[in-house]
Amino acid sequence: MLFASFTFTLMKVCVKLIPHIPAIEIILFRTVISLGISLFFLTRQRVSVWGNNKLVLVGRGVTGATALIIYFSLLQQIPLATASTLQYLAPIFTAVLGIYLVGERVQKLQWLFFAMSFAGVLVIQGFDPRISFWHLLMGISASFFMGLAYNFIRKLKSSEHPLVIIIYFPMVMLPISGIWSAFVWVQPQEWDWLVLILVGLFTQIAQFLMTKAYQKEELSKVSILTYIGIIYSLAFGFFLFDETYNMITYAGMALVLSGVILNVVWKKVPRKT
């Protein structure tokens, strides 16, 4: 999960390096690369691409695709670390939706931690003029669909090969991004091609590592390791994009991270039956 977090951050950096390319076009390149790599390795291992639990696999593909479209669009509009912070609301939705989808329990005190994180988001939106209400809504929506996708992965932990779970995303996303891109296409120039390829490669590596992590361990245990990504995002944002923040915005980020981390730590505390 640590490696997945770092690689996802590299992918976000690549997306921000090409703001003149429409988000859906970047997703199209990412989708084609992911589909090609997944098919290659599934063929080598003689694993069927269709899997066993097709309904849940399609659900994982649709929710993942929806989250990515929203998030890539958001990533091109707001600072890197802020976009990453909003993305960290996903574990909250993962935990809450997990009550109904995979039967995981949420303790009473965890709701306080959830409220702390959402309060942090409101602080960020209220004190950073670069973040509008629309951006806030986009970030929350993307995190909600990510939470759904993570729960679908958890449901598939014992029935599917990790690459089968991954390949359903590009299978769902390819026709959507292909048709949409035809209407908004911007011709990539010179280094754009390399960056677009790296988006696909970094995503594929990160997706595989993340899927393995969620299959092998409880959602609440591995999700805490993703939060080191905010450090990567702050560093890359500062050195590559000259992004800085006021102290109140930093406090909002700290509230978001504190709420989510406290939630994960609390779930690990042993309690009497």
C-alpha cells in the first residue's frame, strides 16, 4: 500500500503536467494502456478475463470509472495536495458503505472521527479561495464512488484474480472515454505523449498493488498507509507547481487526515465482546 500510494502520486503529477489535455482524453490513454497490460499478463497466466462474479466486477468497473472521471477533472483545476486531501475522504465512505456491502462494523466513536474529517474539508473550502463549492462537491462525489469501488474489491477478495478485477475498469471505461474524447480531442504534442504513457503505467502499477493490499487485509488496516501520499503531494506541489497554502488550510488538511487516521486506529483497538 505504501508503494501504491507513492505511484498514485506520480500519476497525479503527470495529470497536472498536461492541463491542456482534456481529462477524459487522459483517461482514454490510461485505459488503453491498462487494458493492454492486463490482457498480456492474463493471457500469459491463462486466466479468463471474464471472472466469476460478473455483476460485482461490472459494479467495480462502473464505480471506478465514475470516480476517475470526476477526480481527473478536479485534479486539473485545484492544487495537488488539496485534491489529494479531498480524495482521502474515500476511506470514510468505504467504512460507512462497508456496513451494508461487506458487513463490517462502525463503532459509535468513529462517527465523531468522520465528522472531524468533513469539518476539515469545510475549513479547506472556506479558507482557500482556489476551492469553490463546486470543487468541494466534485471531491466528495469522487470519494463516494471510490468508496463503492473499494467495497466491491473487498467482496471479490477470494473469487477473482487481481488483474481480472483491474481489467473490468478499462473494459467499462474504453467505450465511454473513446466516444467522449472524439468530441473534445486535443492533439498531444512532443512530451505530452510520454506523460500520457506514464499516466497509464503508474496507474497500472498502483492499481495492482492496491488491489493486492485490499484483497489480503481488512480495509481499515491497509487504508491508513495511503495517507503518507499527502506528504508526497505537498512536496511535488511545492517544487513542481509552486503551490503554497495558508495556515488555516493546513489545519483543515490536518483535520481531514486526523479524523481518518483516528478512525483506522480506533478500529484496531481490542475491545471486550
